[in-house]
Amino acid sequence: MAENLVHARVEAIRRLTRRKATGPLERAVKKSSADDIAEAITHLTRSETRFLMSRIGDDQAGEVLLTVGEVDFVALIEAAPIDRILAWVAELDPDDEADFIAQLPEELKEKVLAALEPEEREQAEELMAWPEDSAGGIMSPVAFLMQDDTTCRDAILAIQEQGDVEMVFYLYVVNEQGQLVGVTSLRQLLLNSPSTELSEIMTPDVITVLPEEDQEEVARIAGRYDLLAVPVCDDTNHFLGIVTIDDVLDVVREEAAEDLLKMAGVGQEYDPTGASTLRASMQRLGWLVVTLVGGVLLSEVIGGFQKTLQEHVMLAFFVPVIMALGGGVGIQAATITVRNLATGHVAVGAGSVQLIWREARVGILMGVVLGAALSGYGWFRYQETAFALVVGSSILSTVLVAATLGTLIPLLLEKAGADPAVATGPFVTILIDAVAIVLYMTLATLWML
Amino acid sequence: MAENLVHARVEAIRRLTRRKATGPLERAVKKSSADDIAEAITHLTRSETRFLMSRIGDDQAGEVLLTVGEVDFVALIEAAPIDRILAWVAELDPDDEADFIAQLPEELKEKVLAALEPEEREQAEELMAWPEDSAGGIMSPVAFLMQDDTTCRDAILAIQEQGDVEMVFYLYVVNEQGQLVGVTSLRQLLLNSPSTELSEIMTPDVITVLPEEDQEEVARIAGRYDLLAVPVCDDTNHFLGIVTIDDVLDVVREEAAEDLLKMAGVGQEYDPTGASTLRASMQRLGWLVVTLVGGVLLSEVIGGFQKTLQEHVMLAFFVPVIMALGGGVGIQAATITVRNLATGHVAVGAGSVQLIWREARVGILMGVVLGAALSGYGWFRYQETAFALVVGSSILSTVLVAATLGTLIPLLLEKAGADPAVATGPFVTILIDAVAIVLYMTLATLWML
């Protein structure tokens, strides 16, 4: 039922919007998540989307806007009256509120901030000050905080009195100075006698992160220690907020998508139809220009072997297969390395020599197999021993170099503090192409001229 | 502190194991997660690992074994006495227990199953029957289940009495027939008066999945509706178990890694040093053989243009740059399409014509820019108008075809029920290489001979 459930909800919203069936649409929207509605929007025209937004309650609209792409966000914000925007903002959780305000065009941002209560404004501004992809940037400042001398009875009473707090799983325990000293759970409160103090039942070793910590690292910690929320504390251990598991899940998805797109030499492009053709093209041209320049330089290098090529034109027949194999092996090795760096299976330094050596061995073995196959074919087809030897040894050395460079380059980038994922696609490929062609042509010139 | 925390724990385990410092090692291990210990193991020799395993409590050892790769799992199991294995199994949660037993070599599996209580054995066998990557395969059969006429007071008493249950967030409410009719939370129990029945406070619309549901879809639903656990019910709505958010997080990571590796034409390869060189090579050779065969066929096609090549040898100089640009554009388009299919942004059918048309427009625009640049360079360098025209129009048509095929092929694979990720790397690349070369050579023969 699951796939149908999601699909049916998205479809219903889309259909009812097109038919302008106000009542049924409002009911369908109430049952759906912000993601469902945002997905339906990708299938609607601008005017249909405006109609849909007018039927969404203020409690859902803000979240929907945070889920649609940047292009739709700006368009829908510009079409909305200021008091509706303020109503949307008022319904958001503090962390979402800060994200929402941060995305607004400059003058609207001023207006919205000015309309907030002083305390709320201060909180929003503090949250907006952290980098978008840091623990501070994704944390929620709201959580259950209790003094360590509170009894279980009083803690339960406090929970019963307090309003709605984003996902309650943990109760954080602070000392008199407001420093985080422990953590406990709702369930622990119920399992212990009402007069027990929290300091007696709390777990004292709390794993915390600094607000500057990269969101990817926060996600890794949450996954590794099976935490539903990771507390964020400053360097004097004062509690600032929590990163909840739903945000962690978003981070993991986001970073996986980013890595994938980066490795293919695309910028960030989530929105299939939103970005204009011109903008999408500009984003992708970056690495292609690197490929172009590399390719032009390579054409000059091959030009230097003009004489060899003219005398043995069949050398040109095998250029594509050598390039394709080198590129394929390089991308395999680079992808595995990027993956292992991302999962923490490999760190720069320890183990990396081992890894390169392993990849080199794999390269040699694959190179021997592929080289022998192509060399055999070349000999059989063109009956020339020197040519067969050139092809075979070119494949062997290309595959070996590709496996080694594909491993080494991401490791070097990581060591230099750069993102290893950008190396994989276009950069590694054109580099390996160049090595492959130069090896092939040089061997041919040495052995066949 | 975060990165240092994880790193420090892994390092401590490693160092203390090497020094055989039993006491400190046991204390360090207690504070660490199964992932920490498993990561330390990747840096240890077999005999060091065996020493480490002998210092790990039965409550942690099973989880550690489930976290290390398959190779280490088998090696460590074979070195352990049967009664220790049974002690490990006894400490695992039911879902982990079933996974653990499923991974055992056949005869050990029989022995372990025979040693279990009849009820526990039945549960394990039921869980093992579901496919590994289905909701049934990752669900935990344990959760708080309550009758709908239970009062809040009785529910709280039941929670206080019941032993440790994996992550309690939701209380599932069933009717007399045992069908799932609602869900509520610990917090709701505290907020309502003790005599209220669960049927009055529960949320009746529970999102459930069937046990056959793909784990990726379960993860999507959990993320979309911000659920900490997704209940699994059979087709008569009887409760079978829950998939918890920590398992969802693992699924998201796993599937992202799989997609990445598949797109690079690698099988599954998590373990950087565990798999033997031979096995790693065999895994990767699959797609390379496709590349090889494609490349050989392509060499025959180019061979057909021997005359053209002999008269205009500079045509060969530009083969790499044309192939590299075609390959680059194709991978970009395919990656974006695979991403959009995975996120549900694009479904086969609706929107896919729109998407192909958009990619074609991007292809034309990029093709004009890149074609003009290379054509200009070609003219300037070799002073031959026909050659410049051939290069320019080849690039334009190659980029256009690459953008379109790169989008179309994953969509067709998805429609055919295959995995779109496998298309991207090697298959799309060699296909586009072929189209590029044939276009280039044909245009050259027509215009230059």
C-alpha cells in the first residue's frame, strides 16, 4: 500500500487543484505531508500553484515553501501578501523559522524580522548566524531542559504543563550553571519512584557537538550511537539546542545527492524543471570547459605523433577503447575511494598506502585480463605482432595508472581539505585520458616506427 | 569535539588491543558503539582481532559482528566456540538475531536454531523468511501493543512493568481482532487523565507498510511523514512489527552507497581491504568487459573510415575531446535523471517528456557553446573550413544526443522495472562514444573527402 499511498496523495492534490475543487482539496491537503504537497507543486503551473497555496492552512504553508525548490520559493513568496507570510512564519518551529527568514529576499527579511517579538527576533537572528550546513544551522533551540535536582514527579508535571515541543525523546539535565551534565528519557521518569532526583537516574556521559560542527559529522554521530537527537553545546558546555533525527535523515539524503551530482560534474540541481535552460547549462558547463581545454591540449599531443599515426592508421581505431577502459577503471577506483572516505572506512594517513597498493594490485590483474584480450584481438585482426604488443601493454599500463590515480587523487584532495567527490568525474577522467593516449602513442612510436 | 570523539574512541581500542592492555581495553570498549569497534577491527590483524573479541562482552559482540564486513564475520565466527556464539545471539534484539543467524554458515545455523527456545526459534525463522531488503527483513517484532479500551493509567503501568523494548516512542493500539487501529505516544499518556481510554486519544490514521514493501520505500515514507517508526502490517491489517528510524537511517546510507557504486559500474564493495584482489577484480570486470566489447566493435566501425582518416590524419587528434565531451554530458544527464527518479521528483510517464525536452534544450545550448569553441580552435589551428565545420557540428550533435540519451535510458530502464542506476556509467558512456565517433567520421567523410 505504501507506494500507492504516497502516490495517491500527490495525485489527489494535483487533480483536485486542477479541478479547483476547494472542499475536497482542503481535506486532502490536511492529510498530506509538506513533501507530498511540494511534489504535487512540481507538476502544476504557476497559477495552479497559487490556487493550491491559497487553500493550504498557515500551519502547513511555511513547511511546504521550505520543501519546494528555491525558484518556486521566491515566486510564491513574491505572490503572497505580507500578512500571510507573517502568519506562515508564526506557525513554524524556531529552526524552520530561521531557515525560512534566511531565504527571504532582503527587504522582506527586514520586514518579517521587524514584525517578530523582540525575543523571537533575537532567537531567529542567532540561529541565522550559523553556517547553513553546521550543527548550529540545523539545530532546534527547543528541548526539555531540567535542573539536576528536579524530582521525577516534578519533571513529569513540567512536561504536562509545557506546550508542544518538537519530538520529545530525551530530557536534558543541566547543573546550576546551565551546563549540560546528563540525559534521561520520559520512560526513565516513569520507571523510577516519583521522589528520585534526575541526577540519580540520568546518564552522565552525553555525546555533544559544537555548533560549528559540520552537519555531515553530526549525522555520522547520530547514526553511530543510535541517537534520536544530538545536543549542541558551546565550548563551555552550555546547552544551545538539539539536532533531531528527522533533520539528520534530511542531511544524509542531501549529502548523498550532492556527492552523486558532484561526481558527475554537475553543480547542485535538484529541481528537474524549475531551473531555466540557461541556468542549468551554465551550471554544467564548468567541468565541461575543463574537459574541452584538456581535450584540446591532448589533440596537440596526439598531433606530435602525426607521423606514427600516418604510417599505422589502425592505431587510431583503438583510441576509443583504450580511453573508455582507462576512464571506466578510473571512475570505479575514485568512486570506491570517495565512498570509503565518506563512510570513514578509510582516513588519510593510516590505511591509505594499503588502499593504493590494493587498488594497484586490482589494476594489474584487470589490466592483464583486458590487455591480453585486446592484444589477442588486435593480433588476430591485423596480423601484426608489434601492434598487438603495443595495444596490450598500453591497456595494462593504462588500467594500472587509472586504478592508482583514481585512488590517489581523492585521497590527496581530502588531505588538502578539499572535497574528494569533485575529483571523480571530469577531472580524473580527462587526466587518465591524457595518460592513456600518451602511453599508447609513445609505445607505438618506439616499437612500430 | 565530535570528530575527535569518534576518532579517539577508535584509536584507543586499536592501541589498547595492540598493547594487550586488558583492563583499559574492556573499559574503552564498554563506552564505544558497535561501529567504533568494527572500525577499529579494520585496522587490526586477525590475531589482534581475536584478542579484542575475547575482551568484548556478550552484549556487544553480536552487534559488532553484524557491523564488520562479511569476510570478518565468517572468520570470527569460525574462531569462536559454539557456546560463545549462543551467548552472543541471546543478547541480540530479535531483528538483529534473525540477521545474525541468517549470516551463519549452514551447519552452525542449524545448531544455533536448535539451541533456541521453540518460540524464539519460530520468531527467528519467520523473520528470516522475508527478503533481506524488504520491510519484513528489517523490522523488529517487538513494540508496545495495547488494546483500544486500555486506560492511560493501565498503559503507564504496563510500560513500567515491561522489560526493555527497542526504542519506545509510539504505542500502537489494536482492536479485539488484533488489527492496528491507532497510535499514540508516551507523552500523550501523561497529558491525558488516567481514566481516559486509548481509543479516545489515539491518532486513528496510521501509515503502515506491507512486509513485502521495499526497504527504500519504507525509508522514503519515514522521512516524508517524519515517523520515528513505521509499523508493518499484513494485508488484513494485523500488526507484525516496526521498522525503527535507526534502521531507516542505515537503509538510506546503504542505498545511497549502492547507487553511487552501481553508477560507476562497480558491484557492491564496502570493505576497502577485506575483499581479495581477485574477488574485487572479478566484481569490477563485468562492466569493463561490456566496455571492451563495445570498444572493439567501435574499432571496426572506425576502420570503415580508414580512407578518410588516412587523408585527414588530424581527424584522429580530435577523437578524444569529442568522446570526452559526449561522455561528460551523458553522465551529467543520466545522474540527474537517476537522482530525480530516486527522490520521486520525476516519475515515468507524467513529466518525463517534459524532462527529456528540457535536457535536449540544455544539450543544444551547451552543444552550441562547446561546438563553437572547438570549431573556432580547429579553424584557427589547421586553417581548414571543412574541418572546422565537421568538428563544430559533431560536437553539437554529440552533446545533444548525449543529453537526450542520458535522460532517456534511465527512464526506459525504470519503466522496464530495472534499476536505472546501472545505466549511467559504463553502458551510457560506451553508447554515446559510439554515436559520437560515427557522427564525426560520417560528417568528415561527407564534407572532407
